[in-house]
Amino acid sequence: MRGLVSIMVLAACLAAPTIASAQEAPGDVSAAASSDPWEGFNRGLFSVHQAVDGAVLEPVARGYRVATPRLFRAGVSNFLRNLKSPVIFANDVLQGEVNRAGATVGRFAINTTLGVAGIFDPATSMGLERHDEDFGQTLAVWGVPSGPYIFVPLFGPTTLRDGAGQIVDVALDPLTYADFDDADTVRAARGIISGIAQREALIDQIDSFEAQGGDLYVTYRSAYEVSREAAIQNGRVDVQDLPDFDDIDEAPVTNTPNGGASAEAIQQQPDQIQEAGNSVALKEAIALPKSKQD
Amino acid sequence: MTRPVTRATFLSGLIGLGALATAPDAHAARNSDAETYVQTNATAALAALGNPNASSTQRQQQFQRLMTQFADMQRIAIYVVGRYRGSLVEDTALRREWQETFQAFAIATYEDQFENMSGAAVRVVGSEERTAGRDVVVDSQVRPPRGEPMRVQWRVLRSDNGWKVTDIAVGRDGVWLGQIQQRQFLAQLDSNRGDIRALMTDLRGRTTTMRQRIMARS
């Protein structure tokens, strides 16, 4: 499930409107959006994932949460994150992010020593905020388009570019080449513990997705695409690239807590707030979108 | 004679390199008016979610009132249907119905999902103007009663009615929730040939489910 919360990211292909009446709108981020030509296949894989997750991953993650104190789980996450520092550093450098590369080195030095092998994270309180990088992001910075969306059971949402990037990240990881007794066992243990820790970290987010209802496959994909784009930009979005909003001038709508659902469905409250004025005047200021492109 | 680099010297060098990385970037133009607006109203809205002195009904009404004042629900409702907004522009009654339906869905979602944020402390840390005096992204740190503080950015637009929030980005990288919502709705509309009424029927059902859950909890 890597990257789902880190979640929460945008592809290259412009999906053509599927109906004739569809029109480009200011702020339509979908202009750069979902490239999911293998949706049918992906939905099949998503179903497999959901079954395995429900039967194994989620129960194990919930058990891990129940059986361990928060401090312990934080220590495990810190330790695993510290082990990723060489990969993050390599990608910082490949992206030309000098300051962030420095932060990664500083964090690794501080957390490995003062933080007792990375179990604690004193670097953050010293002003060195943690960040993630991977080779998928590096490829994006180099201008490689995301390619088709892919849902991989057990690993979660990705794209052709980002999936290939994960393979390179394995090659960039010094632990891949470590040669000592039980090295394979250590590598396998890290993978399993990482999976459990990441699924535990996503419990609340996935519960939230499921609670909202709707098409869970689309929810995962949307969240992944938007969050991935944000990660590629390292949180430094040029505000001028944000979407425009229509210039409208109208009063708030009358409050309808259930959106017009049947009164029997929920207990309507008698003294609902009434906002004044129902006049509507949508100024048709349909400007060209400033949506960001991948 | 060359002195060997001791472990301590090497470590100091690494830490020094890290310290360089903490040097602040130059700041773009800030807007103190927008910052004050977010600081005041975000705190109030989050406090309303967990007001222990109010009944669940009162809490719901207070939260709805604050949200409709704080957020520009009408503008957001149009934004989230993206390229399918055309039918809403042409049909005033449909637009009104959609805005009501979306507003009810959005507020129920906030109430249902952000309960653990009730009483969270909001600290505005900066802002950047997209359009001077009119379109601003306000940066803040939100510290929930339990859990780690997180970065929240507020996109606020100023109209005749004053400032209103139009989107929120959460996390270090800034994930815009309105953009996720738009993608979800667009996928649904793509699959149903742009039938906004069908989308409204679905949202009403989901709103009802969330309302029942909220009432059962309170």
C-alpha cells in the first residue's frame, strides 16, 4: 500500500470527455487526469487485493495496533524510514534537490546516532523535517509521464512509471547488496514488517474511504493520483498552477442536512437554519483552465 | 601529514550539511487579512465539532452554519463536477438542487470523518497570494487532541461576501481534497453519461448513511 497515504497523485493522458455535452471548465484537474486504460483488469486485481486485505492484511494490522503501544509503532516506523535514507538521498541528488539531500544526510546521521539506530527521530525536532523520495518521483521530475495506472494486489495503486521506479529503488538500496549471515532473512523480515507497519498506518484512512461509500476503486485511484502529484512537487506547488474557480455570485442554499433524502431516513431537526436569499446568478466566466499538467 | 577523519568529525560534517538544509526559503507575498480569517474561523469550526455543551442536534446545526459561512459551498459544488458543469449553467433548478445535495453530502462527510479533529488547535504560519487581495493560500499547522500535528493549507477566495474557503490541502506535500473529490465525481459521471441526477441520488443515499452513523454515535 506504499504511497496511498503518502497517499494520497496525476497522470499524463488527457481523458477525452465521454459525452458530447461535456466541456472543459476552469479548474478541471481531470484535464491531466486518470490514465486507466486497463481499468477492467485493474478492478479484477483490486478485488483480489480486497479479499486478501480483508482476510489477512487488515486483521494483522489491527492486531499489531492493539498489541503494541503507539510509541513502539512510532519507533518501528522511524527505524524503517531511517533504513530508507540512502534511497531517499540518491533520489534527492538525482532530482538536483541539494537542500533536501543535505536534510536527508543530516537526518540519517542524527537519527542513527542520537536516535539510537533510527528508533527515535530527534532530527525532526532539530528542524530537519522528514520527506520521501523514490525513483518514480525522480522520473517524473525528469519529465517521464506516469503511464497507465496499475493496481497491484498487496502493494496497492501505482503506475507503470512508479512501479518501474520501485525496482530501481531496490537497486539503489545498500541492503540489497549486504552480504552477511541471514542477510536474506533480514531483507525478508524488513519487507514483512514494513508491510504490516504501512497497513497499520493506513487503517484510519482506509476506514474513512470505506465510510464515505461510493466506488472504492475510484476513491483509491483518485487519492493516489492527486497525492502522487503533490509528492512529485514536494509540496511546493506554484499557486499560479492551482485551478481556477468559477466566478459565481449567489447566496448560500437553504440548509438541507440530508440533501433531500427522505424524511423517514433520518430524523430531521425542526429548527433548521435558513440562510437568506435563494436567488442564483451564475456569472458565466468560463475561462480557459489553468489546470496543472503532468 | 594528513590527519585521519575521525568518526566525530565526519558526523559533525553530516549534521552541518543538514543544518544548511534548514535555511529558510524566500517568502512570497503574504495576506494577513486572509490569515486572520482562517485562524479565527477554522478554530471555531473545529471546536463546533466537539462542543460538549451542545446536543447532537445543536452541534450539527452549529457546525452546518459555520461551514456554510466559512466555506464557499456553491463555488465548490460547481468546481467538483468539472467539465460536466455545463448542464448546471444552463439549468438553474438543477444547479440549485445539485448545490443543496452536494452541500449536505460535504457537511455530513466533514462531521463523520473529522470528529477526531474536534478541538484541534489551528496555528496559521503563513500565506501566499495567488491574486493580490482576492485569492490566497493560507498555510497552517493543525494539532489534533490526539495524534501528530499536520500541515493544512486553505485556499481562500474573497468575493463581495468576504473571504471563503474553496479547497483544503492536507499533509506535508499538500494533497488538495477538492481535486480528489472532483476526480471521483468525474469518474462517476463519465461512467453514467454525465447524469448529474443519478449522481445526486447516489450522494443522497451516502449522506443518509453517514447521518445515521453520526446520530448513532452521538
